[in-house]
Amino acid sequence: MSKRTRRGLKKLRRGMNNVLDQDINQFGQRVEFYDGIPVIVDENISDAETVGTSADCSRVYAVQFGYGQGIMGLMNGMIQADEVGNLETKDAYRTRIKWYCGLVNFRDLALAALTGVRPN
């Protein structure tokens, strides 16, 4: 979700005399939780989408990760590094990185998007 949507969620929880839980993840970063579900802020989610006649809408995405029950990353082989060599047109050296990867969705309900989220 966007920062604005997270602020609205915090405001809603404070109105119910309840706050978002906070904990440290495995990377040492502080993460907020809503009923045990991590709330992740993404700077690339716009707060200016048009839904109907409102032009100040946003989206909230829900994703479940896991083998056999959600979204999982796939990889065919290992990451390959091919040395191309020196470039003829400038003073630089080029290395080509090849990585064949993708995603698999094991369930229809592993991905969801709530559209038209407006500020309070």
C-alpha cells in the first residue's frame, strides 16, 4: 500500500484504541503488522488513480507467498555471467548476466488488489 493508505489505516486503528503492531524482520528492518499480516509500503503505488469520478484513489495489494499455497519464484539453472570483453567504442568492459526466472501462482486467491481506496 502507499504511505497515505498506511496513515489512514493507522488512524482507523487508533480510533478503535488499537495500534498497528511493530516488530523487526529477519533483515533488521522495522515492520508494522495488521492482525499478524505485515504491512509493506511501496513508493510506486500512486495516490492519484481515477476510479469513477474520484481522482484521488489508491490500491492495496494482498499477496500470499509459499510453496503449494501462494506465489513462489522459479529459476531455471543458476545465474550465468558471460564475459563479453572490452568495448570498441569506449573505455569500458562488458559482462552479460543471464538469469532465467519467473513466478508461479498455486492458488487463485493468492493475489488480490483492492482498488478505489480513498483518504478519510
